[in-house]
Amino acid sequence: MTTPISDALKTRFDTEIKDHPVVLFMKGNQLFPRCGFSARALELLKPFGPVHSIDVLTDPEVREGIKAYSNWPTIPQIYIRGQFIGGSDIVNELASRGELEALIKGS
């Protein structure tokens, strides 16, 4: 069972997701991903423009809070144009079907 998140943290997530077309909640950062799934998601997203990443390892409240916010149990988590997409496996499927670029660019 996930712990409810604070209003302040929910507002932070809402703002991050609204203010950036592509948001990646990941383990590590863009220069030093700390898990293979986060690295793969970043690799798939970067060719299509800037990726706003948030390192969940720096703040346990963010790490657990994003799971409650999305109702998704794993990291990384990807949001594109305000919509929760899923994890690296789903982004990988979208890329392999040629759908990822259109989703990011809104076309």
C-alpha cells in the first residue's frame, strides 16, 4: 500500500509535469544514471528534445511520493506533455513502434 503524499509534494509534481514537455523521474541524473532502466529511458527520450529529469535517490519523499502520485510502483517514470506514460519498458515499446517522437512532439 502506498503512503498518501502531501499537498505540497503533489503541487510540486503537478508543476514539474505541467512546466516541462518531457519529465523523467529517474535513479541518478542525466550525467550519471544509477540504474539501467533509467539510463535506457533517458537514451530513448533525448533524441527528441530536452528531458527534465528528477533524481529520486536524492529525496526519499520524492522517491515514494511519485509512486503514490502515479499509482505506479517502479522507477523510472515518464511523463510526456502532462500525461503519465509509464516506465522504460513502455517507452521502449513506443520507440520500437515509431510512436515516441510523435507523442513527444504532439503530432
